[in-house]
Amino acid sequence: MKFLILAALFAVAAADSYRSAEYAPKYEAPAYKSTYEAKYETPQPYDFSWAVNDYYNDYEHSEKSVDGNVVTGSYRVVLPDGRTQIVTYRADSYGYVADVKYTGEAKYPEYVANNYKATTYSAPAYKPTPPTYSAPAYKPTAPTYTAPTYTAPAKKGPTYTVTAPTYSAPAPSYTATPVYKAPAVQPQY
């Protein structure tokens, strides 16, 4: 029990004296230098317009800016109900102000009930005739076999000639007395 109390007291003392902030590495935030320089051009005056008029679209748009700060324009479009929508607008530092007008009268086609009658068909007149089958004309015959005949091959055995080996004693290739050389450096143990 005394050991556990001593260990707990030591752990509290060690934890109190531990200073991690002193030893932690310090990193500074990287400083990036921007090489891009934003260049803002002053607004230029302009004037443009365009129109589309084909079998599906009827659209017109025009816009102009005299001093580059105030934009005025208008557009016209034919709506599906037959009316024409005309929008005249002005956009400046105070915002976008639009004036919307409609010309013409909306026309909706009257609903006409369809008196369509579905086509009726009579039952098919085709009546297939049942197929007729006759007995097969193939009549198998019993196979006939003939026994094969073999003739014995004319074998001729191989001929061998045997010669007796001759042996002779080898001549010695060494000298009878050994020759020793003294080593260049004597090892010391």
C-alpha cells in the first residue's frame, strides 16, 4: 500500500514539473509574396445590339454605355401566348432598374375534343395446315468387317565388334622431395 501511495506521489510531482511548451518546436507561418498585381481598367463606352427571328424564336436585344458607368438597354421577346414582352433597363451604381411592358393580347386556343376512333381489326384468316410426316427412308445395313493381315517384319539384329581395352601405368608427375619457402613475414602470436 505504501508503494502505491509513493508511486502516485511521484507521478503527481513528475507531471507538475513537465513543461512541454518549452521543448516543443516552434514553426512560423510561411510568408508568401504575391507577384500578381491586379490591374483594373476603367470602363469603356460601348454600344451593341442583336436580334434573332426564325420559325421558333423572335428575340431582340440592344445595350449601350456612354460613360462606362451607366448601362442602358432593352430586350424584346415574343411569348408563347402571343404577347410581346419589352424590358427597358438601366444599371448604375444604385442598382438595376427594369421597366417591363407587355403588348398584344394573350391568345389561348380553344380545346376541341378529338373524335378519333380506334381502328378495329378482324381476327386473322390464316389457318395453318398441320404438317404430315412420312416414315424415314434411311435403312441401316449391318457393318462388315474383315480381319487385318500382318506380315512379320524382316528384323536384322545389330552387329557389335568388341575390342579389349589396353591399360598402361601412368608416369609419376611429382618430385620426391618437398621444397618449402620461408614466409616473408613471421606472424607473432
